[in-house]
Amino acid sequence: METKSPKTETTNHVLNSIEKIATQADDSKLGIAFMKRCAPAARIVAEYLECSEIQAILFSVVCNLNFKRVSVDVDDISSYLECPPIKVMKYITDFEALCISRILRRDYVGRSARGRRSINLQQIQYIVNKDLIDAILKNEKFTARKSEKLDRYGFLEAVKELIDEKENGKSTFDEMNGEINRLMEENRHQEWIRELSLMDLGDSNVAIYLYMCYSFITDNTAVDLGEMLKTILPDLRDQITVRKELIESDNILVRKDMVELEDGFFRTDRSVCLTEYGINFFLQEDRKVFTQKKEKSKMGLIPASEIVPKRLYFSREEEEKLKFLTSTLMPSNHARLSARMRQAGMKEGVAVLLYGPPGTGKTESAYQLARRTGRNVKQVIISETKSMWFGQSEKLIKGIFDNYRKLVENSKVAPILLFNEADAIFSSRKQIGNSSVDQTENAIQNIILQEMEDLKGILVATTNLTQNLDKAFERRFLYKILFEIPTPEIMASIWRSKIKGLKRKDASMLAQHYQLSGGQIDNVVRKCLMNRVLHGDMPSMDEIMALCTDEVMERQQYSRIGFQFHKQKQNNHEKQ
């Protein structure tokens, strides 16, 4: 006679016990006779769940009803048992205990993105933990989960994990909210969580606020509105509803001054960030730590550790020059060289000019130089150095160098002062005339020339228009590196590095037929990636070529704008 393994026997035993309880509970009115009849089965289920026998009975009833509907409430349970709802409500503490142990999950009827009404017992619904069902079916021991006490940041990490699970399809929107509510109940020892649960925000808005809190402490930046709503909310209708509420200031988070929107160029181009009140609400005594970080980022200082490594392709000559420059600016080498320069009575500052056509990798090379040498970057926004007020521009540019000197003095490794696209500010000085604009520009340039003369750190400038570069600036740059348009061989390597699986002959063909800048190639690659995300595969070679043609056509169209376009049309007409 064949005997069943203990594993199979145990699995069947638990399932059979749940079935017996649920069958006998139908129309039982939770009477004494019923309790006695199902006691043996209840003990088996109770032992497995590590709960009381009455809790095992209630679980079995909910488990059975869950197969008929998504969630069940007191009314559903009382109808099944054929007893008054008030009799079921007598066991509400047992239901709560099952929820705390994660045997059941609690949900609420009537919650919305706008906030929920006051919750009463009739609105509470129960759902069996799907992990528990899986454990029973797989004959795996289910350990009743005890309440976990987390600190402020552990709580946010746990919430972010739940949101990630929802985004990756591992849980539903309702399951995510149920788990967030459980976490909030378990961590009501934190004052801010206790206050948050009393604010009547609604499940969606609670998730949005906590998501933004996590983003603030990790990135300290605004959050893309569309991406956030797509991540958190269940469908497009809800995303549009909440987006409209936020934009029109009709959302409870905006009304309570917890979040605010940052304007973009288009209505769809929006970011959302925490207000001062929203930051203070959850950070409280830790606020100074993160606000200091925020102030630092406003100064334009980019940490070397945050610069993403990128593989760049150059000619042999360009590569050799960049390698030499990188070696020179390595902190240990640069310190030795600076000391020798001081001893010799020579200037110790290093000014570098990276010049050449657009899209040849000048700016990215500057960032990679900073990353490889472990130097932070103080980027100068050229537009911010110009002011309509007389004398103010000079003060602004002087302030940039004053701040940079302080950074050098207070840093173990001198950061890089980066003037990106410096054509406008390093161009040839104007002849002295009556124009106040010319006078201002000349004054700014004189300040920069003097600061470069006294430089004790590292200045890097990038420019496309070297023919307009003032000779006085040119001689102050110790290193000058020309970035030429890449050869077809280099372009083919760039194509293969950016599109994985691209054949060598196809890469060569793209390089030969299309003279695209690095930025234009990136545009094509991004469109290919979008195609893969939306349709599941990469575009064909013909489609990639069409995307390249679009980039070329866009460039050609741009060159025809205004007077040149009309002049070209006129010339063509004259030829005819």
C-alpha cells in the first residue's frame, strides 16, 4: 500500500481543515454546536497560523469568501453565517490581530485620491494574504509576522519597496495601499506618522507624499509629475484626475501646503516638490542635514562621485592629450607640480581650453576629467553672469571667482571651475565706444583675465568658436586641446557602443552616410530604446536610417530659418 509523504499529508490536512470549517460555518450563526464540531479542524489551522482557534475560524470563512469576491466586509461574513452583523463585530479585535500578523489585510471602502471620509466598521474589508495562500499550497511554514518598529528612514525604505513591487507588477494598487496602511499602524510611535494618518489625505495621496519624502532624502530634487503618477496610481484615468487636481491646486496635498508644482515650458512638462512645511513635517529635527545638502546643490557644485562614467571615442592624438592632462591633474601629481611651480616663482593655476565643432565630446570630456581625477565641478552658468543693471554683471562674475577661491581653500582636492560654451564671455574684446553693453562686456572680460592670471585652482573652458577667442585669453590657457569631427572609423565605434548588437557593417554604413554629432546619435539611440520599450524589439536597419535622416533634416530645416532661408529662395528663383 502506497503511503503519502508527510509533506503531502500536512498540506492536505491544512487545506481540508480550512474546507471543513468554511463548509460547517455556512448558516451556522457561530453557534456553540458549530464551535464544538469544527474544534479539531480549528486547532489544526490555529497551530499552522500561530493564532487562536476563533481566529482560525474567522480566517477560514474569509478565505472561502475571498474566492467569490476580491474582499469581504462584516456584512458579507454575517450573511454567510446567517447571524446579525453585530455578532460578527464582537470579534473585531480578532480580525485586527489577524491583520497585524499579516494573515489578513485590511482595506477600506470609499477611499479615493482626494481623501477619504471618516472610516466606520461598515467600510472595513478583509483580504487573505496571498503569500499565506502560496505557503499553504507549497507546504511552506507561514510565520505570523509581528509588528515591526522602524525609524523614519527605515519606514520610507519599506514604503519605497512596496511602491516598487506595485510598479513591477508584483502587487496591485490595493495591495500596496493595504501594506502601507499596515506599516503606518505598526509605526504610530513616530509622531509624524501618527499625525499623517489623521490628516484624511486618502490612500493615493499618502503614497504620493511618502514617495516624495523618499525622493527628497535620496536625491534632494523635484520629482517628474508624470513618472511619479504612473509609478503609483493604478490606471490612466486616476493619473489624469490627480494630475488635474495638482495643477489646479485642488489636491489636498497642495491645499495643506505639503507639495507644490514647478512650472515647465509645457503643461505636460511639470515637476512636483515638497514645500518647506512638507519637508519639516517628516524630517523634523533632521531637517538641517538635508537642507544643507540642498543649499550646496544650489551653488552649482557637482560631486565627482555623481558623474556617470562614459566611454568616449577620440582620435589617437586627442586621446593622448587627454590622458596626459588627466595624469597631470591627478591630485598627487598636481600637488607635486604646484609645489614646484611655487618654488620656481611661477603660476600654479591650470587653465584648460577644449575647443572644436559642436557634438565632439568637449563638455563630456570635462566631466569625465573631473570624475577620473576625483574633483568636484563648480559649473558657471553663463546666462547668470549677465544682468540688466549697471555694474551688477561685474559683481556677479567677481562673486563666482570669490566663491571658487573659498572652495579651493576649504577642499582637500581643488574642484574644477567649468565655463561651458564660453564663446560669449571669452570672445574678442570690443573697441571702446559709447555702448554700455560693450563697456560691460569688456569689464567682465578684464576681471576674468585678471582672475586667470591669479588662478590657484583649475579652470576648464569649452567653446565652439575659437576664431572669436580673444588673444589675451588664448595665451592664458596652459593646455589647449582641439576636438575634431570623428573619422568614419571612430563614428562606427560610437554607433556600436550605443546600439548593442549592431553589426559592424551596419555601423560602418551609418558612419559613412550620416555625419551626426554625438548629441544627434544619442537622439537616435533614445528613439530606438523607446521603440524597444513600447513594441518589444529594436527598430530595423531601415528604421534606424530613417531616424538618422530625420536628424539631418531637422538640422537642415533649422539652418533655413529667417533671412538665410528667404535669401536662399531668392537665389534659387534667380537661377531659374
